[in-house]
Amino acid sequence: MGDKRPVGLFDSGIGGLTVFERVTSILPDESVVYFGDTANVPYGGRPVEELVRFGDRIIRFLLQKSVKCVIFACNTSSSVSIGFLREKYAVPMVGLVEPGVRMAAAATRNKRVGLLATEATVKSGSYPRAMAGLDPEITVFSQAAPLLVPLVEAGKTDTPEAEAALTEYLEPLKKAGVDTLILGCTHYPFFTPLISRILGAEVVLVDPAVATVEEARRILAEEGMLANPGGARYEFYVSGDPGEFDRLAVLFSCRRLPPAEKVEL
Ligand code: DGL
């Protein structure tokens, strides 16, 4: 039969587009409802209660749109609020942390993995905890990078400011000798060329979105909820300025996206 209901995706802003891109390639038949909480970006410096409250109203909005599962296209929410929200709602939810850790564990040769993420993600300890559960011999070196999300949201990914910030954030990870780096925020893949230049091509960059969307595909297949081929539709909603979101989406995405619509949650 095929399940035509859309997949829900959310982030604080434009970063979730890096996950959306993976959905379009790994789950090309699925419709998507994307919510960017651009009135509240950045999430990275916010307390747990606030992130849970934001997540709660976003899930309610996505459920009104009849989503069949929710992919957390935000590491901060995947680290901080997914546990609370899973207890409250029955809809399947897929977060970035465990899939990201599996990818990093498979990639590292020297068992030294770097994590570049928001302050809230680093503070939550989600990645080192998940890694300890998977392979206790692997050490995760965490670095918070609070300047990066505002740079992406301002469209400044390839600028001297971005290079200076990344050089500073990556220095301790370089010193720690990591051979693998988890891009622990969905805004960071936009910096991939710059990060590779600073760390060198021998350091493997892991984008958790790949394994996360593969996990979503597995869940949908198991539950008999995959869509039939053809007919994927995409809808974008934001809590802030839709024109600004559209402008950044054109800058960062290689595909033409439908215009975003503003919603008050
Ligand atoms: N892109 C999100 C993440 O992956 C949120 C970043 C932020 O708003 O600080 O963590």
C-alpha cells in the first residue's frame, strides 16, 4: 500500500537542511515536513527545561501535520530533549547521537575521536556516554563551538571569521591526536571544506545524519511505513522570518526548495 504520511524533521534553524539532504537521497520517496525554530536559534546555549519546552511544541506541531516519525535534525535536541519527548509521545523518534557514535567507532583507527558540538550537547555528555556504551576503549574529546551556529545563520561559512573560530576550536582536538571528528551539530557540515583544510585530509569527518537517516529507513521498513515510489512533497515551516530562511536555503542547498511559511507555535 505505502504510507504517504510525511516524515517530520526539525532543527533550530537552517542546519537541519544537511539532514534533509540525506533524506532526499536515502529516503527519496518520503514526503517531509521541516520545522526550523528560527525565532529561537541558537539552541546551543539554552537550558534543558527550555529545550524540552521548545521540542514539546514542535512535536505537537509536527503531529498536527500527521507525521509518521520524527527525525531530530538537531544534535542539541537529540542530546537534551529526546528522552523526555519519547516518554510523552508514541510517534517513533530518531536522534543523531547513537548513529553518529556508531559511524565514528567504525571510522577511528587510533580510538581517539573528536566531537565538535554546541555547548548544550557537550554539557549533556551524550556522545561520550553513548561511546562508552558501544566501545569503552574509544576516548571522545569534546569541544564546544558557540560561535559557529550564528556564523552559519548569517551565511558566513567561508569567511576569515569562520576560519579563525574553527582554528581555535580545532586546536585542542588536533593536539589530542584525534583521527576522526564527529560533526556534532547539523550546522557544521556547511564548514566541511574549511575543517578538512585545518585538520588535514587524514582526519575522517563523520556526519551523523547519514546513519541517522538509515536508521529512520530501517524503522519505517520494519513498521511497514515506507512510502511508495513517486510523489514526495516537501513543506518548510519556521518560527522566525521565512524570507531569511529561504535566502539561506538558496545559499546552502543545491536544490530548489518550496518557500518557507511562518507559523506561531
Ligand atoms: N543544529 C543544531 C544542532 O545540531 C542546533 C544548533 C544551535 O541552534 O545552537 O545542535
